[in-house]
Amino acid sequence: MGTNFFKPKLLNRKRIGQMLEGIFDVPLFLLISSMGYGKTTAVKDFLKTQKNLSHSWFSLNSYENDELWLWQKFCQSLAATDPDLSRRLAEYGLPQTAVDRERILDITKNVVTSRTILVIDDYHENKSPSIDLLLTTIARSSIPRL
């Protein structure tokens, strides 16, 4: 019997890594390509090389369609980077209005004091208009250090 095992090989995407250096120059950085091209792995590898940088990772899935659950999951994703921000946003609740979004924006501006990256993996799976509007508001506001 042969003992040939398939040994998968991860490709080092140097070009993507170089492109990711641009995340600090813009308030919103999109990495788009077909599934299987190594976007998630490239971002994780890039984050491992960064010093003095906090990051939160928020993954979306096609089966998640409950806005309240997504909000809680989003808030929980912030806990590793900033437990205070995570708690305060969870207590505030899912933003429904422009006033809610502005208040959450103010909370975020006041709490984020060091260079922080929010990674949203598989954003195309987002089914929450409220979270979409909030993230759009955050990106447009160009929060320093975020």
C-alpha cells in the first residue's frame, strides 16, 4: 500500500501583502477576488507582521440573517481588541437610526486610541441593512487610528 499523502501548500501572496500596506492610507480598504485566492490567509499573515497594531476579526456567513445576532457577534468581535468598546456598543444596541449611528460613531472615536484594524471577512454575506449603514458611516467618517 502506498503512503502518498496530499500535502497542501499555502502560497505566499507577496503582492497582496504589499497592497495591504495601503490600509493605513485610507479609511476603507477592500480586498476583492474570487473564492479560494487566499485573501483571508494573506490578511492574517499580514496582521501577524504588524507591530503596535490591534485588530478585530468579524466573519460573516451566508446562513446568518438575524440582525440582532449579527450585532452581538460584531460587538463580540471587538472584545479581543477593546473590551470597553465591545461592551458599550452591545449595551447601546443595534443602531436603527442616523442618530444611533452618530452616537456609536462618537463612542468609537472616543474609545479607539491606538492603531486598529477592523477586518470584515466575507462581507458579501452581510444581510443586515443596519450593520451595512453603520459600517458605511464609520468608513466615511475616517476615524483617526481606525
